[in-house]
Amino acid sequence: MIEPTLASAPASAAPAAAPSAPAAAPAGVTHPKTIKSFVRRAGRTTTGQAKAFEDFGPRFVLPYAPAPLDATATFGRNAPLVLEIGFGMGEATAHIAKVRPADNFLCCEVHEPGVGALLKRIGEQDLTNIRILQHDAVEVIDHMLPHGVLDGVHIFFPDPWHKKKHNKRRLIQPPLVAKLATRLKPGGYLHCATDWQPYAEQMLQVLSAEPLLQNTAAGFAPQPDYRPLTKFENRGLRLGHGVWDVVFVRRNQ
């Protein structure tokens, strides 16, 4: 998420889950029995966001359907496909789509104000390479994304669940990472970012333990040039908070 909605403020949605695949959780982290890509929280849609839903929703918001996505038909072209899980208010998503016009971005977010905010940015910036699924990302992965279909995955500033007893609710856990790894093409990448160091260390541990993935760095990665510093992130940096990027690629196997 990006801006307060992603890192430390609300993401939202209706619950949905998929069975966990067997995998070892990091030391001290009890893995939940189900994977959820969100937690339900309240939020208010502004007049501008509601207008964006009306003007741009029919074109850019896709209906969820438990059937393989035809990305070429969906975007009207054949191009590399990047999945984003949880985009908050869409600031980074819109920036990345603008600086990478040759790529298609399939973005999952259940927080309605965030979807409206990204639709507003799409209209203001005349972006055409974004499609939004207002649905649980785990079900999208399970039912709409075949193996080997993705060129990249972005997960920026997911809820860190600071308290140790809540660590098991974190999104980055072995079963989800295993699902994502199988959806990546060989050479495709998984890019996570967080401003909470204990979560960054867990991300690095979980991704390092996935046999289909290989780290692109000796540990944490330099911030890729396509990921912008958002207002929320800049505010944190001014307060002395760190930001950690983790970038792994799918092995050729």
C-alpha cells in the first residue's frame, strides 16, 4: 500500500481465503491456517473518487471471475504483465505505470477509497496500462492467474502487524510466496518493500527459503528506480524511519 493506507493505515475488504500450502514459517512466526490478502477496515469515498468510479470504473475495474484471465484481451495488447497486491491510494501505482508504459499492471485492492483514488489518477494522467480488481488477491492468484503468466509482482508497504502476536497475519508468508513464485515466468521478479525493519527481515527470510526464487542482491536490494518515494514514505524518512526493498527473481526451472 503506499501512503497511510498501505504502510500503517487501512486496507480493507470482504474476507476470502485459500488453503495454505505446506511450508515452514519463519522462526517465531506461527503461520495462519488460511491466507488473506487484506483486513476489513472502514473508509470514506470522496466525491471526486465517486465521480472517478462513475467515469472510469467501467473501463478500468474488472469483474472478478474464477476463470483464467485473458490479459491480451483485457488490456487490448500483448505486453509484460505485472501484478500489484494492495496499492493503497495508488500514488506509486500511477507513477510506475506512467514511467513503464510498455508494461501492463493488474492491480488488486479492496479498499474502495483507494480504488477511487487510483481511478482519479488514471483519468488525470491519461493512463491506459492499468486494470483494477477490487477483490481478494489470493483468490485472483488461485483462480485467474495460470502458472508462468506474470513478469513481475509488486507488494509495497503491506500492513506490518507490529505486535508479535499479530505477526501471523502478515501477508508475506511461505504459502503466498510459493503461489506467486509459480505464477512468475522464469526471470520474472517479486519486489516487496516495507518501512518496518522486523517485517523486512521476515520478508528476506521467507523469500530466501522459497526454492523457485533467487535474490538479486546479497541481502536487501537498492531501491529500483521505478519505485517512487511517496509523500507517506518521505514523511517517514524525515522522521528517521528506514525503508527496505527486497527483490527476488524466478529461477530458470
